[in-house]
Amino acid sequence: MYDGTAFRGWQEQDPKLRTTQGVISGKLSERYSKQRVRVTGAGRTDQGVHARGQTIHFDVPNIIDDIEHFQYTFNRMLPSDIRIYNLTTAPPGNEHQQRIGEPFHAIKSATGKLYIYKFTTNPFVEPNLRNYCSHIYRPIDIHLLQECLSKFVGTHDFRAFGNRVEQSLKDYDEKHIDYSTIRTIRSIDLIHEGNGYYRVEFQIKSAIYKMIRNIMGTSFMVAAGDMPASLLCELLEKAPPRIHNEALPAQPQGLTLEHVHYDHY
């Protein structure tokens, strides 16, 4: 788990940038006398986005005899905004992976993910929650927001709700790999936690870049009366390029990767 406030996202990039993947990988390399240890995460969270249930896998050069002790000592090496828990030897892969002889993989073995987006409509955010909850300054219609969110449930082409889609299409084409913006959202639940605080739970199979934040940003815009609901429906049905969606992504600090689902977990 990690507090994403001080990270430039999950994915390791420029060595000068502090990323969650880079910090974990770097500390593992220190542990193994500067041997490079590559860490793979199930979800590539953005800058400012948190994770309580991120799943990672990594290969080490020798067998870990006492996993509980390894977890304890490794956590002492990590900064206070990252913690490793439930460390174990990798389970078998999913049924397909087992048939073809592939091992467990944090991304490929996953069957789904739970993301939670938190926000408040209060006049201000409590200071101790400011890094974990988005503040919606303008009045919004909560019932209309719920109606908007319900339209995203199911299988749709989310091209208008993903950033860097055109670049991804180009990158994958160069690698001769098919890239699709079609994704499935299994459920979306808007829950009032009380005292003007809300959370939205997304059960998804997978997402394209910034999809959840764009869904929330567009839905907030409609609920505030700044975009007609018919345009949201059109963006979802016709799937134009992202440039045709004028809504900004919702603030990152409200989003948390809560859990990654697997056959065994």
C-alpha cells in the first residue's frame, strides 16, 4: 500500500523522478547487493493516486527462507509512505496460465480491480483528509450524478474517457500489438458516508489511462449543470477522440486502488 501524494505515479520513469515502482525496485536492489530486481504492479496509478490493495510480483536471486522476517526488515528499508503486506511466494497462475505453463503475473493473472473515488460537497475539506478526498466546490445534483455514473456500467468503448489514447495506439501498432479502448465496468456504486462525504466504488475488469478520473470529471460536470447529459451519452455511444470531451479529469487525490482480484484472492 502507498500514499501517492509525494510520488510521480507508479511507473518508473526518469531516475530523478520519485515513483512507487522505482523506490521499491531500488530498495530491493540494495537488499540484493545492487542486483537489478524488476517489480511489476497490477495497476499503474497516476501522480497523487493512492493504493491500499496494489499487487506486485518480483523475482529474487535466491529463496527467501523466512518471508515474515523479510517483509518486516524490508518495510524498515522503505520510506514511511510505502508498506508491503501479505508477502508470500507467488501462487500458481490462472487456469489459462497453468495450461500453457506460465507463472503467476500481477497483471495477467488479475480478474478485476476495485477502485474507490472519494469526494466531498462541503464548504471545505477537513485538513487531515485533504490528500485523500476531492473537493467539489460547486453545487452538484447527487441524484443526477448517480444517473450519469450508471450509464457507464457494462461494456463500452471508452475512447472519449481515456488520455493518451492516440499515443497508445501508435505505440502498440509499432509493436504489432492490438490496442483497444473497449473496457467492461461491472458495477458502480455511489455511497453517502455521511456529513457531506461520498465514495464511488468501481468494480472493473481493467481500465485505460485516466479512465476512472475522466468518468468522474465528466459526471461531475453534468451534475453541476455545465454539460448536458445527452452529450455524455453521445461521448459514450459514439466514442470520439478525447479532445471532443471538454471535461477535465477529476482530481487525483480522491482515487485509490483498493483491491486487485485473483482466482485465489
